[in-house]
Amino acid sequence: MAVTGGWLLTGVSHAQGTLSEETSRLRTIERQIGQARTRSAALDREREALAAELASVSDRLVALAGNIQSREARIAESEERLTLLALKETTLRSRLRARRGVLAELLTGLQKLQRNPPPPLAVDPKDAARAVRGALLFGAVVPDLKGQAARLTRELAELEAVRERIVTARNDLDTHITNLGPARDELEALLARKQTLLANTSRELEAEQARALQLAKKARDIRQLLTSLAEERRKAQIRAAEEEARRIAEQEAREAEAKRLAEAKAAAQRKAQAERIARAAAEKARLLAEQKALEEEARRLAAVKAAEEKRAEEKRIAAERARLLAEQKAHEAEVRRLAALKVQQEKAAEEARLARIASEKARRQAALELKRQAEAKAKRKREKPAVRFASSLGKLAYPAQGERVRKFNDKDGYGGRSEGLHIATGKRAQITTPADGQVEFAGKFRSYGKLVIINAGDGYHLLLAGLDKITVSAGQTLAAGEPVGTMGSHTARGTLIGDRIDDPRPILYVEVRKGAEAIDSSRWWTDRGQKAVLRRNKGENEG
């Protein structure tokens, strides 16, 4: 009897231990799902923060580039003012040197009059004739002497004022040059920070840059380069669409696999539950068999012992039977309760899991939709800038400070005509994009030196050639006024002008193309305070 009770307690403990193990495993899975959701949200926040910081750096770059160009303009004004003051000082010195002989005679005459003045009439009446002649001489000479002395005083005062203004202008120039250094250092730091931020998405940009450079090596001229870039951009769009379709198919396959695994796990759990129920039934049968054996043993003992012992034994057996029946019923009730509880928990867990799967699928679909919308918006922004280039007539700022030495259709000094605008800039001058657009090429291209091609939308392209340093890459989207690079200290070979070879200043070549043809860009530009002035000798570029 005691052995039978021990077996019953062992079966109950085993069923309870299995239930606790399943409950613990379910809680572990739910905790892992929560951690995955937390990591996904953290990654989304990091991507949003990265995009916001990149936009802030771009805005700061635009403002800082404008500040540098403004200071370069003030430096140019100070240099021009110094040139004019030096010319005025030279003119005054030349005039004084030219009148040096007359001034020497004037000073000599004044000294003689001071040492030997004419005699006064009241002192020596006998010398009245000399006094009259002296008075007449004074009357004729003194006004002229006074006029010349006054002119000399004015010229000397003007010369002194010019010298003071030269000193002031030089001090202003030194101040502007000193302030320009920290601004350029800050620009370099911001460009480095932007490159660091772009490193997180640099693989696509590097691939775009590599394809653009490969096309540049194969292209024979600008027209072929633009055609190749357009074809490559079309292929890239097709590849992006195929990659998006592949990602969606893979996502659906992963979700189907997850569903299959979940169904397999549920089937395995149902099978395990059925096996546990079968074991409980076998245990019940075993207990019934043991009960029958005990009854047979009781009958055998009753036949052997005396009538009194038989009655006592029968009473004991009846009590034991009642106890076993009660334990059996309690065991069956516990088994039914545990089975019902397990089924209920599995049903609730399955419903929660299916709900989480549905929620996760909906979240992923929403995330994919948001990503597609963001990519579509970015694509529309690249293909259609915020301000249409064709609507910007008379509104674009020049990309650099300097002197415009050639314009569209002028003679280039080599027997041909200029297809763009030539601007003579200062050393290390800052170059910015005049309009919104996407960089389609950034690198060396034949005799153009370092070249940047910007797609401004509506079929327009901006070409900036002759740069010494480029700070953008192919595939990058730019806002109007954002820096693209700096000039060097001399003219690039591709931007030389035939009749200005001796000019040591760097030359920036600016060209606007509609399709593959160069067009006159003069209608688009506005000075807006810049000091780049077109200077041409009369008739040298006509015809």
C-alpha cells in the first residue's frame, strides 16, 4: 500500500515539474522577444538622430561657406582700396617732385625777404624810392606766394591723410586675413564631421563614386560622360527596385518559416501533452492492477486466519480500498486539472504568440512602407530639387569670389569660343554649389583637372572645373550654398586662357548645360554683394 501511494505522489510531482519547465521556457521566449523589440527601437532612434545631425551639419556648412565668401569679399575690397590709396599717394608724390624746383625758389625768396626786408618809409625818408619799389614788389609777389604756400599746405595735409588711410586699410586687411583662418579651420572640421556621418551610409556612395570614375575613364568627352552617367543612374534605379523586391521576398520567406516553426512547435507540444496523458492512464491501470492484487492477497489471508482476524482484516482491507479509491479519484482529478490548465496555458500562449507575430508583421510592413516612402521622397528630392533650376533666373549666387575674366561665347585665346564663365579667384578660395542638386561626378577628368558635375533637375547640369580639392562625392545630395571644394594656388591646365597665361591667379571654370549642350548662363546669376567684376579690354573679346 505504501509503495502504491509513493508511485502516485511521484507521478503528480513529475507532471508538476514538467508544467513548471514549460512555463519557464515560455517566459524566456517572451523576454527575448521584448529585448529584440527594444533593440529595434533603439536602432530606429539612432538612425533618426544620425539623419538629424547630418541635416544640421549641412545647414552649418552652408552658413559657414557663405561667411568665408563674405570675408573673402571684404579682403578683396581691402586690397582694392589699398591699391587705390597707393596710386593716390604715388600721384601726390609725383606732383610734389615735379614742383620741387618751384618750391625751392619760393622758399629761397622768402628767406631772402626775411634777411633783407625793404626799408620802411617812416625810418628813412631819404630812401623813399626804395621803399615804394619794395611795396610794389610785395604787392605783386605776396599774393602769389600766399597761394602757392596754401596749395603746398593742402597737398602735404592730403598726403598725410592718405598715409593714415593706408595704415588703416592695411590693419583692416590683416584683421580680415586673421579672421579667415579660424573660419576655414571650422569648415574643415565640419567637413570631416560630415564625412564621418556619411561613413554609416558610405557603401552606396562609394559604389556610386567608383562607377562614376570608371565611366569617366572610358568617356571621350563631357557629352559622352553625361550620357554614361544617365544610363548608369537608370541601371542603378533598376537594381534598387530588384533589391527591394528581393528583400520583400526574403522577409515573407522568413515570416513563413517562422510560422512553420511555430506550428511545428505547437504540434510537438500537443504530442508531448498526449504522451503525458497516456502515461497517466497507464499509471492508473497499474494502480488498478495493484489494487486487484491486494484484494486477492486479502482474500487469501482471510481464508487462513481465524474468523475474528478475517473480520478485522476485511475491515482493514475495506478501509484501505476506500483510501486507495479516494487517492485514485484525487489523482485523476489532479491529472484532469493539470491537463486542462496546460491546455488553457498553451491556448493562451498560442494566441499571444500569434498576436505578437501579427503585430510584428504589421510593424514591419509599416516600417517597410515608411522606408519606401522616405526613399521615394529622397528620390523625388534628388530628381526634382526644392527650387526648380529653370525658375531661378537672376537668383543664383556665383560659386566663388573673384574677377570674371571671360563669359559665354568670348574668344578663348586659342582660336575658339568659351562655352562657360571663367572666374579668377584668390588662393584657396571657397567654392559652393549655386543651386540644389545631386553630385553625379566628382574627380579628375582629362584636361579639366578636378571636376564636379551637379544634376540640378529638369535636364540641367552645372560643371565646376579647375578645383584643387573636392569635399563631396558622387551620389551626394547638396543644398544651394553648400561647399563642394577649394581652389589651389595656381591655374589648372584645362582652365588656362590663351591671352592671360601670365595671370598667376587660379581660374574657376563654370558651365551650364541643358541636356548635353552648353548654354549661356548669364541670365541666372546675381551679384548679391559679390565683387567678381567682369573686366575686358575694349574689343579684345568681341566678334
